[in-house]
Amino acid sequence: MTPSYPFLFFSNAPHLARGVGSFVFWGTCYHSFIPMRALKSLALSLVSLVLVAFPVHAAETIHAFDVSAELKADRTLTVTETITYDFGDEFRHGIYRTIPETYDRNGARYKLRLHVLDVTMDGQAIPWTASRSNGQLSVRIGDKDKTITSRHVYSLRYETNRAVNTFPEGDEWYWNVTGNDWEVPIERAQLQFVGPAAPSDVTCFTGSFGSRESLCTITQEGGQVFIEATRPFQAYEGLTVAVRLPPGSVAALTTGQR
């Protein structure tokens, strides 16, 4: 008989447990008495062969999302994001960073009006464009004429003077650190904040949008605060913080800034 299919597999026959094997090799069926040890060894070899023939696909991942933010007494907030992004086996032009620019807090709506200062990849300047839609600032980072793969480090720096909300009990900096629109997991997220005064209260929120989960560590020393999520994030999850400062820590919005 002429063989028809180049593969080797075992049938799931009941007599296999008694050491009798039925197998097909190159499309020809045989029945033979084979020791169970030999059957197990051959099965493991087949599994190894499959793993070599079909390697595990490396998925896209954010290994680290590190943010530093400095708030000055004149209301100027400067944020630097350092995103270690791994494209795995995929070839892409770059990434999109979608930053919430409009949000609701304590019954009021706030608009940040962010201004992008500079963007780099692996320490070098890279093409980028910014657009606004549905209350979000979307920064497209990458060269449309070039594709990349594997791991790269992106740095995005921007500022605003509308990041602080004033309440009778004090000034508050409420900030969505990572955003909740990433379609890939984030293995580690952390924030370092430096303000004009020592915060009176610091809170974090982790998980999907609107979550009240608070799985993070908070370390405070004077006007500096370090916050780190204690678990990785799945797609569409992230880190948000609320930092309360004593009343009068930052200047009030002027008429021209409103």
C-alpha cells in the first residue's frame, strides 16, 4: 500500500492499556505489542516535536509603566511617562498612547488641556502626531514607513496647568496614571509624585474603569509620594491616584486660564 499522510499517531483503543498499540505510520495501520514504557517515551517525543514545530507565540506586553509627575505652586504639572513595550513577534509601526483629558469628579467635569512637549523611543526622537476625540488625547508614536518588533522604551513628556481641583478641604490632584484603554497587559505600574507641599491624604485605585479596588503600596516623604500597583493589570485595567494637598498649596486659576 502506498503511504498517504506523513504523520504518526496512536489510536485511543482500550487495549492500549494492556501494552497492545495500534498506530498509523505514513498512512499504514499496524497492530503490535509495545511495552507501556516505550509508548510513554514515544508520546513524550511526539509532544516535544509538536512544540518545536509550533513554537509558543510571544504576545505584546507592557513590561513597565513608570510615571514621574511634578506639580509646582503655580499649578504647572509636568508628567513624564516611560513605557517599556514589548511587541513580541509582531511587527508594528509603534504605539498609541490614549490619555484621558476630560473626566468627572465629585459632580463636576474637568478638562486638562494637555500639551505634549516631546516624545522619544529608546532615547531617540521619533515621529509622532496628536489628536483629540471623545475627551481623550491620542498620541500616535512611530514611523509610518518603518516597522519594529521586540522590546522598546518609549518616553512621553507633557504638561498642563489644569490638573488640580480646589475644594474647601484642600487642593486635589486626581490622575489616571496609565489610562484604561490598553489592549495589552501591564506587568508593573508605578508613579513618583513631587508636589509643592506634603500631601494630607493619598489614595489609589486599581483595575478597570470605575473600580474601587486599591491594591497598591504608598510611600510618602515630605512632598514626595511613591505609589506602585501590587498586581499586574490585564487589558483595559490601570492605575489611578488621588493626592490631597493642604488648602492654598497651589495658585488659583486665573481668568485667562479658565
